[in-house]
Amino acid sequence: MALETTVIQDKLTGQFGDKVSDFIQIKDMFTFEVASDSLSEVMGFLKNDPLLRFNFLTDVCGVHYPDNEVDRQFATVYHMHNWYDNVRIRFKCYLNGENPEVASATEHFLSANWQERETYDFFGIIFKGHPQLKRILNMDEMISFPMRKEFPMEDGGRTDKDDRFFGRTPDNSTVK
Amino acid sequence: MSDLLLPPEHRYAKMIEQKQNEDGSELSILNLGPTHPATHGIFQNILLMDGERILDGEGTVGYIHRAFEKIAENRPFYQITPLTDRMNYCSAPINNMGWWMTLEKALDIEVPKRVQYMRVIIMELARIADHIICNSVLGVDTGALTGFLYVFQYREKIYEIYEEICGARLTTNMGRIGGFERDWSPAAFKKIHTFLEEFPAIWTEFENLLTRNRIFMDRTINVGPISAEKAMSYGFTGPNLRAAGIDYDVRVMQPYSSYEDFEFDVPVGKSGDTYDRFCVRNAEVWESLKIIRQALDKMPEGPYHANVPDYYLPPKEEVYTNMEALIYHFKIVMGEVPVPKTEVYHPVEGGNGELGFYLITDGSRTAYRLHFRRPCFIYYQAFNDMVKGQMLSDAIATLSSLNVIAGELDA
């Protein structure tokens, strides 16, 4: 029997009240928001509840929204999958732009380990309780977080390449 | 060796000292990689060894990180396909098709049945190519070079089919939004038919060489095993997960591109060891051949692309004579193809597991955020866990059977 999205919503709001919000179906995926201070509990509930049974953490990634208000400038996005009823969900945790911190999901899923390291590496989001939060794809000496929007894709000091004519950056010299 | 420069506060240095004090025996450090022919890619493993047995390992990845996700935020959508090629370059067309399907989902484009069947054929050919490499190289790593040289000719034949369809061989950049750039030529169909006729005999022979080969079995059975539960927690998908006994396959769970029209089995293993992974991949090659045959038999007539002039380049001859075609051509070439604000996640069954594309668009001409769920990256973290307590040569076989592709791992 398929797991209806209304059941997911009712169960979550029943358990967590206003910590979970903005339930909406986007294309083929049921999505919602989770308050950053209750991420670990919500994920544990989704995984262990006998009805919900979201047994698989498909994906963890980060997003940077520099134009949002300061409390919502980062987001961590989680995709979970219930293999018994074949239902996928996605939820976001919005984080503070100055001090992005969220609980680690490693206590529930081993696969979160490297995915959170990757998210930390590229966005500087701190996962509290992560066993080994350090850079993974970039070199350890790096000081910036390259997937943040303010980080320029190319070195602004380059003189061998002029992108003005290709509609990309208006002027190489003005890029920070 | 143990005089390898290791900071004294490193946990291995402490473990070595502790063991020395305990019973006087000497543990050593072995640096496997980053550029070692047996690692099939650039990743480093620092192994703590007791003689030939691995006590612990620490992996370093990222040597060929190329910032694809960052580049994708600065390029028009159709220029992202070449980036996807370079992830799992052993089965590039699957990545390409997965990306087009993600965009089509974001744009609500329905593609013709013929295109879906063509995609299925090309994706299954890519899967065969991927499994040919993985399994034959596993043979090489356990000491059997013959099988590898023998079946590699047939990877070449698959590359010739790609060449006939899109002009490229390894990094294919195949397809467009809504379909293919041109219809497949009769020569392409002929090559596929020839492949289907010749390959089964070759693959049977390859299987005969290895599957019941005593040496091969001794080298692979109970080597690098993983339990189903652990594999699931580590985010395993694809053949590696199925070898552990879970029949999760995206093609069956969430059929895309008309996979629901075809009859095929999902082979599963039992113990999740190297031998089971080998057998599952072998069996999957047969299933892929089955799917290709069905798709060819049932191939409907019709257009080879969807009717989406906003996103699909018009034929060149029309561009010279037709005003609208000229406008569309100009807009598409200049990257003026905005995608409405939305968020989609689209998974496909890649050569190594669930390859997912998570796309956030904000109505502009480039992706606001594009995240690739790369199966290799997620399951490679289990490697050190899997080889703990095994011999060094078993670690090589395990790594080989996991089919970790450095390009996909590092993005």
C-alpha cells in the first residue's frame, strides 16, 4: 500500500508541530522544511517510524542563498527514500548566513559522513557531531568555501582571457 | 614503510608505538596511490599494515576535482552535458541522458516514444561497456590478462556505435533537450545488430574463463564483503548493493524513459563480496542485451526529438531561409534558454548505481544550483571498512570490483 503524502505530513506535524513546515509537492517530489535545531530528531523519526520507514538517505547537499534574510542564507538539502513503499521526499534546513550550523546525520546513516564533509568543504556549513569534519575534495590549506556565490569561478587577476565578449563576466578586473 | 613522514600526533603513529610496546612487533605504513596502476584512478590510501594484513586505512580523494558544480552555475544548460560526460567516463551516455531527462522534467517536456527507446538502447550499451571494463579489469587484478584483452574489442565496438550516433567515442556529449541531434543512421542500427549477434558468444567465453575458475574464485570469494544492512547505511546502490542481496534498481523502482515496457530481471547476489559483485555485473550484461533486443524489436516510428523549438536547435537549412528558425537558432546558441523557477531531482540507474541530478533553477539562463549524486563518491567511503583485516592484494581486488571511477568520485 502506497504511503500517502498526507500521512507523512500528518505524522510529522503531529510529532514535531511547527518545527516542520511548508509542505508542498514540487513536480514528482514531496518536500518540506525542517527547523535547523530539530534536524536529527526528524531524520531519526523518518527512519525509524514503523509507518514512514525512510530507510535510505539518498543525498545530502548544500545551497547558498545570499539574497535571503540572514537566518535563511544557507540550506542543507536531504533526499530520503522509503524502499518499502517506494516514496521519495526532500527536505531543507535553512541555516544562518553568519554561522551555519546543523546537526550531523552520521548517527543515522553512515553515508552522511562524506556527503557532509563535501558540504562543509564547499559551503563552510558546520555539522555538529560529525566524527571527522574536514575538507574532502579541496586541499586542506584552502581558506575559502568555493561553492558560495560570492566566490568567483575564475581567478579575477587573469589577463590571458577576456570574457567580456562572451556575456559572462562584465569585466574581469571588477570581479573580486 | 614506517619511516614515512607521519606527524607524531597522527593516530597511526600512536598505534605503531603502542603495538611496539605491547609485544615488540612492528607495524608499517603503506602509501597506496595516488598514482598506482592498481588503483585505476587517482586516489590515495594510507594503510596501516601488520605484515601483509591491513589494520586500518585512510583515504584521500579529490586529486582530479574539477569543480563541475561551480562551472554548472555559470554555463547555459546545454553546456553542462560535457561536464556530465567527464564524471563516469566509462558510461558517459547514461550521464548525458540522465541530464537531459532532468531538464525535461524541469521543463515538463514529453519526449516521443521513439526517443525513449533510443535512449534505452544507448544507456544499456553504455552499461555493458561499463561492466565490461569493471569485470575484465578485475580479472587483470587477479592475474588474468587474457579475458581483458579479449572483451575489450567489444567495448571498442560499442564505442563505434557511439561514434556512428554522435561522432564522439569516450566523452560523448550525446543528445539534446527533447531527443537526439539527428536520427540514427542505418549504419548505426546495423552496428547494433552486429554487436547483438557477436557479443553473446564472446561474453559466454569470458564468463567461462573466470566464473568457475578455481584461482579466480579463491581470489574473490569472501574478499571485501559487506552486509546488506551496512551497504544500505553506506548509501550503496547499483550492482554493489545488489551483490549484497538487495534488489534495488532505479529502472524498476521509478521507471524512466519507458523502462516499464521491457521485461528484464534484476540479478542479486548474496554475500556482497567481490565474487558476487562480479557475478551480478555479468548477469546484468545479459539483462542489458535482453533490453536492447526488445527495444529494437518494438522501436516505434516517429520523430527523433520532441517538438520544443525553444530548446531544440532547428535544422541548419531552415536557419538560412526561415525567420523563426533563425531567431531560435540565435537564442539557443547565445544561451538565451531560461528554465522556469523550479526544483527537480532525477535519478537514473548509472553503471555504478543511482546517479542523481538535483537541479535548482531560478528562471535564469543557468542553473542556480546543480548537485550530482555520484554513486562512487558515496560508496567509496565504505572501502576502508571493507578491507580492514584483509590482505593487501585483496584490497586491490575489492577496489577493482567496486568500480570506483575517479572522475565521478571527484566531480
